[in-house]
Amino acid sequence: MSENMPEKKQSIVQTLELDMRLIGMIGAFIVICLVFNVATDGRFLTPRNLFNLSVQTASVAVMATGMVFVIVTRNIDLSVGSMLGFIGMTVAALQVQVLPDLLGLGHWSIWIIAAVAAMALGAVLGAFQGWIIGYLMVPAFIVTLGGFLVFRGAMWWVTKGQTQAPLDATFRLMGGGAEGTLGESLSWIFGGVAAVVAVALILLSRRRKVGHGFTVKPVWAEALLAAILAGLIICFVWVMNAYPIPKGAMKRIAAAEGIEYTDTLVWNHGVAIPVVILIAVTAVMTIIATRTRFGRYVYATGGNPEAAALSGINTRLLTVKVFALMGALTGISAIIASARLNAVDVGLGTLDELRVIAAAVIGGTALSGGFGTIYGAVIGALIMQTLISGMASVGVDAPLQSIVVGIVLVFAVWIDIVYRRKTGVV
Amino acid sequence: MVDRSGTPLVELEDIAISFGGIKAVDHVSVDLYPGEVVGLLGHNGAGKSTLIKCLSGAYQMDSGEIRINGQKATIHNPRDARSYNIETIYQTLALADNLDAASNLFLGREITSPAGFVDDDVMEAETRKIMGRLNPNFQKFSSPVSALSGGQRQSVAIARAVYFNAKILIMDEPTAALGPQETQMVAELIQELKRQGLGIFLIDHDVHQVKALCDRAAVMKNGQLVGTVDVDAVSTDDILAMIIAGKKPEHLAA
Ligand SMILES: Nc1ncnc2c1ncn2[C@@H]1O[C@H](COP(=O)(O)OP(=O)(O)O)[C@@H](O)[C@H]1O
Ligand SMILES: [Mg+2]
């Protein structure tokens, strides 16, 4: 009990209290982007490509935030891709076959009913799997492997394999595309509010810590972090606002809104709605992970299940809740994925479970349990999608893409293990 | 001297529990009075930890009765035990290694803001206060407890048991990972808590320590109670004989 920490001279990284893993991931992301940009003669880092990248990342990233909790509690969920397909198909059939007959085609409430149904269905299916894992003690690997097969099969039964299209017009906005964005002005407002909130949170946290007499970072360090964060948000909005909507889509939108179309008109996309959904999910999941009892118990149970149980935590019920949450998030991803394609065929969500698990793991979630961050998983999803999109844009064929992603996954986890060993955080 | 004329604080009566075919605790009865320290002794595997886990809610006994202040107590899980103001320092310490000291101290009983969010800053401030009292050298408030030394981890586990105003304290080998100086600090803590009127079950392998700190010693062997003796009435050799031979010495057997 006598190990006093000697005052050491601190490096900049320590002063900023930055997470080395976060810096590593951002560094990897930047390097990947630059390499592809050079390889494509500057076609990679364009507003158009970055917009598409953000939209393509959303579905997997939303599920990856839930997979963090699943893996942190020493479980795994192999069923999310199939479940996404099943939910997507069910909700598509609801929009195409059921609701128009009941409410009338294009009724304003169809998208709300469909969206709520998707999340509720996911939560129920997830809770059921969680119940088998928590209370009947069947390993998660087996239960969700079963779910993987069951949901894919059940998806076929919903419509006898028929592709469902087109989806409700409002529902479709949740998939991005020319219409499915905030538009220029709203994007600026969104970015401004997000930046202000981010800076305010940093200031509030600092004031609370000072109030308790804890040592805090130097003012310049805190200000630098706040400035970087706000700058990144504004930069992102700026890039999204620099991608013009194609003429064809503009004519369509102008006609729908009763605006006269002229050739001099320029509209830009702005932030895509699925990306807004992803940001909201990331914020809520981060709050759950770091600021709620439930989140605390998720990490405690992952770190030491026995200790958690001895502290009075109902670890079985916790398992049910974690899988229910994973299911609800899969429902949200099903909305994004089906809305983006404006159609659901029996292949929807295939292999997504592996992308989601890889995103969480690349983002620093340890399969041994107890460690993992929400932002890490989101960045992990972004890195994976960047790799895949980048390879596609330089003309790497699909088989080689798989090979590269597979190697990167193993490499990332190895780096992570070495890092943990070095820093003593096992 | 401990006043044993009133109702005992804790009565463990005829407790039995077995795992598979092994009778881990075989019809054991022990009681504990306010302001008293009762030592539990015996070889590894004697059933000491299992017995106290029935009281702390970690295990459910097969048969027997627990009474607190003379009233029959139903303890099905650790939450129930906490509601009777029973706090436990487990032999394994039962810490979540990936969380920091404050999160472990308040695990299952987090301090929340009016909006219902866990308030890490307040919990850290409280942790700093109690650690300042128990282990003033402790500084690693933001590291996960896996980064702490054995003694520091032990002090987190002790702080958790002491913080919540226990009336009944169970300490399962609390000094196992500690050096002489730290062991002395724990000994002083036990004496202070005893003065405050807590009842303490202390599992310890050091017979001299038991002689010094405890009022009575209960010795177990192979799941059975060998006997309970007043430590002032016996020598350390007598206690050792009970542990090894599994029966009370002749001159006490009366
Ligand atoms: N959860 C359990 N499952 C099976 N056997 C157990 C369990 N807990 C304790 N035992 C057995 O009960 C006996 C008593 O163990 P324990 O109470 O830990 O002894 P002590 O604390 O006195 O060293 C041992 O034989 C041990 O193997
Ligand atoms: Mg023991």
C-alpha cells in the first residue's frame, strides 16, 4: 500500500489524456484514406466518395455499438446479419403488402409503424436469445449460430422468397440518397449544435472535477481538445455540404416541392439521415455505457462475472437486456439497410455478423470480455468500410477484398494484444 | 469483555450445504455478538469460506437457519445480505479488474444524479475520503484495479465493506496478500470497528493473530465444527491441536 506515484514529466499524449488506441485508429484511418487517394489519382477523398462512405458505414456501425456490449459481457452474437434480413423482409412486407391495404398507399404513419415494428421485433428476438443464454445456460455461440440459421430460413418464409419493393417514400429517407439528407442549412445547424454540445460537455465535466478538487488537464490542453473536436464536426458538415445533388435528382425534388427548376440551381447533399441516426445511436450508447448503472454492470460482469454476482447484480437478466438491446439496434440497421436499397431480397444482411464483430474487435473490444468502447467500434466500422470501398475503387476484385479484410482483422487484434500487454491492461 | 447476555447479533444454526457428494459444511452452528470478533479456523478446504458464503448470500444453504438479532433471516442472494447490513470481504476479493477503485467500491450501489445517471465524480470523491482514512498512500484512483498491487486491491475490498456502515462484517483472509505493516493496519481497523459495536467473522490462518484479535475462535475440519473456544482460555498450541487433530483438547472437553 505504499506505492506513491512519483511526479513524472509527462508527454503531450499523457497531458491530453488521449487514448493511444484512439490515436492509432485515427492514424490508420488517415493512412488508408491517403493511400487510396493517391492510388485513385485523388478520386477517393472527394465529397461524393466520403458521403457514400458515411452512408455505407452506418448500418454496420449501428450494430457494432451493440456488439460491444455483447462481447464485453463475454458473449458473441452470430445472428445479427440473418436477423437484419428477417426484420428487413418482415418490415418491407408490412409496407408493401399489409399497411397500404389497411391505411392507404403512402399514408403518413406507415414509416413510423414500420420503424417501431423493426426495433420492437429486434428487441423481442434478441431478448429471447438472451433468455436462452442467460437462464438456460446454452452458450451464446451456439444459440446465435442457431439464430443465424433460423432467421435466414424464416426470412424466406415471410414472402416465400419474393423480393419486396418499393418501400414507403418517407421510410426510404432513412437510407440516405439524394432526398435522405438534412440538406445544406439543416446540416449547418446540426453541425453547429453538435459542436456546441461537445464543447459544453467538456467544460461541464471540467467544472465538476474542479469542484471536487481533482487535478484536471491544463487549460491549453482542454481547449485544444475542444477545438479539435468542434473543428472535426464542422469539417465533416462542410465536406458533406460540398457534394452537389445530381441534376436528375434535383429535378425530381424540385418537382415534389413545387420549386421551379433552373440550370443555375445548385443544391448540396448535406449530412445523410442514416449518418444522423448513427450519430444519435453512438451518443445514446456512449451515455448508456459510461453513465448508467446498466452500462456499469455490463462492464463489471465482463470483467469478473463472479464479482458482479456477489455485488448483487442479476447477471442473467443482464444478458437478456444486452441481447435485447443488440436486437433493437439490429432493427435500426435493418431500417437503414432496406431503406438504402429500396428493396429487400433474401440476401439482405448476409455476412453482416462478421463485419459487425470485426468492427467491434478492430475498435478495441476484447473477446475475453470487460473492455471495449462505443466510439472504437464505430471507428472500427469506418476503417473496414473504407478498406472495402477503397479497394473497390482501385479495382481490387471481391475475392482479394475478402483476403485483405481477413488479414487486417487478425493483424489489428494482434496489435491490440501487444498494446494491452505493453500497457499492463490485460 | 464482550457482553454475551443479550440476543446474539448473528446465529448460524445447523447450517449444511453440499456440492455433489461433498459435504462442504456439515451441520455447523456458530453465533456472534455485537462488538465481538469470532475467528474461523481450519485447514484449506475445511469449509470456512463456504459457511460464511451462506451468510453473505453467495450460496444458498441446503438446511439450517440464520437469525439476525434473534429474528429468522431469509438470505437468498447478496442483495438480501446487504439489506441486513452484512458486508463481506471475500477471499478472492471479488473485484472487477477492469474497473477503477471507485466503481468497484460502489458496484451494485452506485451513487446517481437526480436524473438517474451514475455520478463518477461524487463516487471518486467519496472513495478518496475513505481511502484517506484506511490507506493514505493510495493514489491510483483512475487506474483499473488490475494495475494495483495485492495490498492496494485488498484495501479497495476492505473499503467497500467498511464504507456502507456494516453491522456485521465478514472478512475471509483479509491479510493474505499483505505485508507486516499493512497487516497491522488491518488489525487496528478491526479493533476500531469492534469498538463501534460491529460483529465480525474473521477467517485467518495466523493463530497468533487470531489470539490477538478475536474473542472466540471456531475451528472447522472437513466441513464439521470441531468446537468454539474462548481465546483467552486456550493457548495457541491448543488451537493448533484442534485444527490438526480435529478434536478439542482434553482439558477443554468438559
Ligand atoms: N462452488 C463449489 N462447488 C463445488 N465444491 C465447492 C464449492 N465451493 C466450495 N467447495 C468445496 O467445499 C469444500 C470447502 O471449501 P472452502 O469453504 O473453500 O474451504 P476453506 O475456505 O475452509 O478453505 C472444499 O472441498 C471445496 O472444494
Ligand atoms: Mg477459504
